[in-house]
Amino acid sequence: MAQLDANTLVLSLGGHTSDVLEFRASDIGGAITITEAWVINHANTSSNTSFTVELIKYSDAGTPTVLGTVAPAVGGTGDHWTANVPKQMVINDAHDVLNTHEWLAVRQAGQNNGTATFGKVIVHFVGGKA
């Protein structure tokens, strides 16, 4: 079995309510495969006020378009956040590879005005198509 170099990408969550393009696969080395992702918030949310986070794959077009969901939403009022307790995201095998110049975006949606408090998304990936 070939050895692959694992990489970690840490993305900060802001107060945005739309998709934010965060990472682009390089033309040097080609595709990457996302292997794991986690989200952590540094404050509690309640069943009344919370937020969700998901990972979305975008094209390399001049105006990027959605190609699919890398990891469906975690969190929300039905799955509220506990301070400093990570939530593991489920990686969708159909969209886990970012080809050259494709983008990884974070989609954050507040529920009843909920927002992240020093929230982070931690993404593990390997070079190439694993």
C-alpha cells in the first residue's frame, strides 16, 4: 500500500450566512481527497438558538457553481453545540475529491440568530485520489 501524506486545514467560522469559498485544490500535484472533517464551537448553544455547518464542493468556473455536498450539515437546534465538544462530519464519498482548481466552501446557517463563537472546521486531506 502506498503511503500518503496527510494534511490538515483549519478554517475559522464567522458570522456569515452564505457559502464562503475557503480552499482551492492546486494545479501543482492535482486532486486532493478529503478524509475527515470536524467542527468545534467554543460556547454552548441551545435548542432554541443554534447554527449548522456543512462542506460544499464548487467548480473552478469564473463564477464557481455548486458541484455537490462534501459533508452534510451538523449542528442546529436539534443537535445543539456543547462548548469545546467536536462534532464529526460524515464525508460523502461521491464528492470527497477536489480536482485541480475546484473549491471547498463552508456553508454556515444560523437558526434563530445563532452564530458560532470562535468556531473552527478541521479538515484532513491527502494529495491525490485516495
